Amino acid sequence: MTKPDSKETKFTPDEALERLTQIPFAPEHAEADDSLRKSELMQAVLNIAGLDHVSESDQVRRTVKNAIGSLPGPEE
């Protein structure tokens, strides 16, 4: 709860992101055979996005259709 004499400051989502400390991303330091870690990271990203395999596949199909106008057939 704010005090009556204090002023609230409003800021945009972009301004909020600018306030966050950047976390360095250095994939070149990852081990080449770290497939378990990569799999866990991918699963975490999908969970955050609220995607399961079916919705992920649907999103990929919609993205391809939007990009090239149609889905390629099995022979393509």
C-alpha cells in the first residue's frame, strides 16, 4: 500500500525490461554433447509458453503456412 504523500511511478513494459540485469548468454561455452540439458531447456521454454507437443506442432504449421502460403506436402 502506498503512502498518501508518496507518488506512484508508472512505466511501460519496455522500461521494466530495461531495469532488469542482463544475463550473459554464451552458448559457445556449452558442452557439445549436452543433449539432456538442451532437452530440459526446451521443455522449460515450452512450459513457460504453455505449449504441449500438439499446440507446438499446430503453431509450426500455422507459421509455415503464413510464411509460404501453404503447407508443403510429404514429397517436398
